[in-house]
Amino acid sequence: MKPIVQISLDLTNIDEALETAALAMRAGVDWLEAGTPLILAEGLHGVRKLREAFPNVPIVADLKTMDGGYLEAEMMAKAGATHVVVMARAHAETIKCVVKAGRDFGAKVMGDNMVCPDMVEGAKWLEDLGCDYVIHHIGYDERRGIAAQGHRMPSPLDQLREVVQAVRVPVQAVGGLSLEQAIRCPEYGAPLVVLGAPLTIDADAFKTADGNLEASLRLICEKIHAYGDVPVGNGFY
């Protein structure tokens, strides 16, 4: 599949999110993500506003669903989300419920393997339960806490190739990637490139990063899109 660039709108008010989204669209971003902070602050209203402003753009609702899977997925799909996120650490029945709701309401399901004891097995489990995509994710608090203890900060790139080879669905790597690392994700077989903190959002204040964001995003999009078709799951997908 061709590489896809997704921007995570990890902001806490819809006006700034809409402004950042418009800038991202001008720069060549493909998908918008209603980040968890935005959903907490604005809820369904934020997703609806994004859908109204960008009627033809895929919108990921980063719910991080752990329970009540069918209802959460249904609500976000009806508000305009095309993709919803469920956690691998949720019960299998919750994941199945999200998958069913996705099929009932026309949304794709992204399964997130954050904090799985075995990240590769977690990815495979999500695929087995019907998820359309896998998010290979090292969490914000986890990364910062490990670094604060003087240890090497873990990266999703550590096991990205293993995750990609273990599943047949497209994979996205999330969690503290540098600009250079994010751009190289398609080389690992992960065509879904997400840009957020700290690349485009101030990770501590959760506000738009300083500097010429549009020019930076345009350059990033050009580099990622230049990869052309990316084999997914060893080309079996």
C-alpha cells in the first residue's frame, strides 16, 4: 500500500485542532487523528467539527477503548470517525465488540498493543480478533519514566520489523519517534506514519509546536510519499 501520513491532534480545544488540521491538509497530510486529549476535552463534538470541516478526510478517533466497546465505537463512527482505536489489553470480548461495531457502522478498527507483555504476540492477537490495523505503541509515560530512571528510552522501532512480519494487516509505529525515525517507518514495512508529539505538537503543553509547522510537514509528507508502494506483512496483505 502507499504510505499514509496521519497527524495526531493531541490538543485540548477544537479551534486550535481545526487550525492545525487545515495547515496539515495544505501540507499534504492524508489522515487526521482526534487525539485522546482532544476527545477528553471536546468529545463527540470535536469529532463532528472535524468531520464538518473536512468531509472527505479519514478521521481516526483515538479512544483507547478498554470497555463498552460497541457503544464507544458506534458513537464515534456516527460522529464522523472512519477509524477507532481499541487496546490489546482490553478483554477479548471488548475487542470483538469494537470490531463488530466497526463493521456495522462502516469504521475500520485499529488495535493498539501498548503495554502488552509480548508486543509481537499482542499484535498477532489483535489481528486474530479482527482488527484492520495494528498500532505498535510505546506509551508516553512509559518512555519518560524509564528515561528518568537513567535507562535507555524504549522505541517502537526496537521490535517494529518483528511486528510487521508477524501480521498481515498494516502497522503504524507510535511513541517518541524522532523526525528521521518517523520518515523511515516505511522502510520497516510500516506504511502508516503518525506525526504528533514531539514532532508537531509540544509534548508537555499539548499545543501547536513553535516554528514553521506547515513547511516542516510538507517536507515530511514529500519524503514519506516518495517511498511509493510499501509491502505490508511481507507482502501478503
